[in-house]
Amino acid sequence: MTNPPPTKSHPVAPDRPTTANPAAGPATGGALKVVGRKAALTAVRPDQKTGDGRYPIAWLTITAPRGATPTATSICACGRNLFAAGHHKALALIADHTDHKTRCPLRADQEGAAA
């Protein structure tokens, strides 16, 4: 008659937390990744291209508090990042931002792909 296999037992948990060790790098080389508590915290964002297929490319921010100098910022995913302060300069940047929508290489690619 053979002996029955030994029963499984759980490993003993340490009485205090341990520090994380770096994970092994890929065989081809590269930087080590840190795992555990010392890893950088990241927030997982939902995919912006879900839904109806539209997602933001350009942003225009206008600040015009009463009694203060108005400002405008035009930012685009193509690398455009402009700022203007003052009534006339802010109005000019708003007009330029509107015109940029027709000239932006990222928008032109999208419209051409849809056609």
C-alpha cells in the first residue's frame, strides 16, 4: 500500500511588510521595472476614442475676469501652445485658434480618412 500524498499547507505570512524587489528585465535588455509599494502610482484613463469616435484635439481657454486683463490660451495636440494677454491680443488668438482648425495637420488627416 502506498502512502497518501501530504496535505497542502499555506506558507507562513511574515509578521511585517517586506519591501518590493525590482522585476527582472527583458532578455533583450532595458530598464528594470519596480514593482510593489515603491512603484509609481498611475491612473488608468478610459480610452478617449471610445463612443462615437470623436475625441478632443484642440483646446481654447479664455479667462476674462471683471476688472482684470483677459487672457487666452490655445493648445493643440499637434504641438501648438500659444498664450495671449490683453483684450486685442486675446481676440486675435481666438480668431487664430478658429483658423487653426482648418490648417491643423491632425484634423486634416481625420477628415481625409473619413472621406
